[in-house]
Amino acid sequence: MGRVKVGIIGSGFEADIHAESFRIMPDEAEVVAVASPTPGHAERLAKRYDIPRAFTDYRDMLEEHDIEMITVTAPNSLHAGMCIDAAKAGKHVVCEKPLCMTLEEADAMIDTCRRQGVLLMYAEELFFTPKYVKAKQMADEGAFGKIYLVKQAEKHFGPHAPWFWDVNRSGGGVFMDMGCHGIAFCYWFLGRPGIKSVYCQMATHVHADKTEGEDDSVCIIEFDNDAVGMVENSWARRGGMEDRIEVYGEGGCTYADLHMGNALPTFSEYGYGYAVEKAPTTRGWTYPVFEELWNYGFPQEMHHFARCVRGKDNPQATGEDGRVAMEALCAGYHSAATGAKTLFPYHPQGVKKPIDLWRVPKNRG
Ligand SMILES: NC(=O)c1ccc[n+]([C@@H]2O[C@H](COP(=O)([O-])OP(=O)(O)OC[C@H]3O[C@@H](n4cnc5c(N)ncnc54)[C@H](O)[C@@H]3O)[C@@H](O)[C@H]2O)c1
């Protein structure tokens, strides 16, 4: 059958990561096409990665018969439509996080892919992050005994592209953008237990001029097995990207700091090329990462998804995982509005985007 032929929708930040990831681990898949609406952008990515075909309309790319797997790296509000179109064209789908905007969309994506007989894989790279995978392996071997608390934090000073700040395109602020990582992480780490409740506190501390979305959030998830997940996110934290976990059990604990832990503590009077994602400067004390994509697990993730298309692996991150994160996101926004735990199951109806459960949209207010 040869390598899986991949088409990427989008040509921005994450599309670049996908293209680079397939280049780092090229044995299972090759990117043969990219689609992005702004004239010249798809061509630019195609040139950078030797991708033979570039399209401005992703629907034209879906008509290419040899493409077997599509990765969706467009803004959140477009995920559901693109994934459904790709599935209807008979392509396996990799959808970036967060899965979509509503639970209804999540159900439609999952149902369509099932009916079309294609895989819906959820691009949650934390399931593939080598340090975090090691922590989970130790936990599964019983290193920490019964685990009672798993924490994940992801923070920086705000996203790079304007659409993230527009809640109609993103669905929410930092909780939507990065809380989905922490929720999925805690759920996966603990072996996918049911969720009992979600409590969340959020606010907009520094970026109210830019967004109606929250730029800081703290979320506590109670699981059926009595373990607690704690997810901290911020777009208000200066100094570049922070990503870390803590795991506590009655028999032990482990800590992993993805960036500072892997970095070379460095002082430079003059600065240099690149330290870490979203770092504002390379002068003074910095913590340059190396093998950044590998340490995040992106190449391993894409490699795994290609193997799933060939039937060599079973998807370790699915549309259902993305749906669980969506349900917890909705529950978190609702909790932030009520000040109380949101009990599960939680199925808000007729909500256009998760943040509407917290803030009354301006056009309704
Ligand atoms: N897994 C991660 O850690 C991670 C990191 C960053 C972003 N993401 C996710 O990836 C997605 C994209 O984020 P980004 O940072 O790359 O944003 P970006 O703004 O850098 O890129 C978005 C791309 O989507 C394209 N696009 C917009 N409308 C389109 C359309 N109709 N058809 C095809 N392409 C279209 C844009 O032209 C652009 O190339 C988001 O869902 C985001 O949450 C995930």
C-alpha cells in the first residue's frame, strides 16, 4: 500500500508542525497536498516542505483520489464542517484540538466518520509527549499506588493569530484553547474514568482590550474513581510557554516540566535565534529547548495516526476523547457562571459556543 498520502488543511502555525512532524518520521506517511484560502499561503508551505500540490479551496483537495488522510489545522469554528466534508469524501481525519464548538457538532463528526467507515483521530499530542508517556507508564506499573491527584498546566502570554481572540471563531478563551489539553490529559492519564463534576474559575486579567474570552482559568475535575484532575491555564503568564504536570498517589509522586526540564539554562547578553514557543526575547536568562516537536510528541502522534490508517495501530486519541474534553469544557464555563460544580452528565442544548455558558454574548445582552 505504500506510505499514507496526507493532505493538510491550513497553512499556519499548526500546519507547519504537522508538515515538519511527517518529515521527521517519514516512513509511514507523506504529505502530498495542502489547502489554505489566502492566495500564496498554501504554496509557501508546500515549497518549504516539498509538498507537490497546493489548493486555495480545501474541497478541491478532497477530490484528489489518492489522498487517504486529512489533517485539519484551521480555526476551531471550522473543524466540524471540514472533518465532515473530509469523511464524506472517504478520507480518514485527524482533527486538531479542541474538537469543535458544540457537543452537537462533536456527535455529528463522530457519527459521520463512523457511517463513512473512516477514522476520526483527535490530535491531542500530550498523549504522545515522551516525558508524560513515561509518567503514565510508571503510574500504570503501580509506581505511585492509587493516584488521587493529577495536575496539568499550560500557560503563555497569549496566542499568535487574531482568530484565537475572537470568541466566535475560537469558542472561548484560554480554557477552550489550552484547557482542552489538560482535561484530556488528566482523563487519559487516569485511564479514562467517568467524570463526576467540573468546577471552574476564570477571569480576564490582562487582555480585556483584545478579547471577550478569559485569559486565566483554574479547573477541578472529579472523576468516578475519586481522583481529582486540576487544570491550570493562562494567556496572562509572561516568559514564553510553560507546560508541566504533577502526579500524586498514596505511594509516590512525579513531576515533569516539559520546557524548563528539557532546556539548557542559558544567559546571553546579545540574544540568539530561538528559545522556546512564544518566548518574547532571547536575551538575559532563557531556557532554550531542543528537539521541540519531538519532546512534545507531534511526530510520534502523526506517525501513530498514519499507522492507524494502515491498520497497524488502534487510535490512541479519538473523536470520543475530544468529545469528553468538549463536555468538560462546556461544564467548566457553566461552573464559572454559577460558581458551583457542574454535575455530570452535562448536555447543554442549543449553545453556539462554550463561552456563551459563562458570558452572555454581546449581541444577546
Ligand atoms: N496541538 C496543539 O498544541 C496546537 C497548537 C496550536 C494550534 N492548534 C490548533 O490548530 C488549529 C489552527 O491553529 P493555528 O495556531 O495553526 O492557527 P493559524 O492562524 O496559525 O493557522 C490557521 C490556518 O487555517 C487556515 N484557514 C482559515 N480558514 C480556512 C479555510 N476555510 N480553509 C482552509 N484553511 C483555512 C488559515 O489560512 C491558516 O493557514 C486550531 O484549532 C488550534 O487550536 C493546536
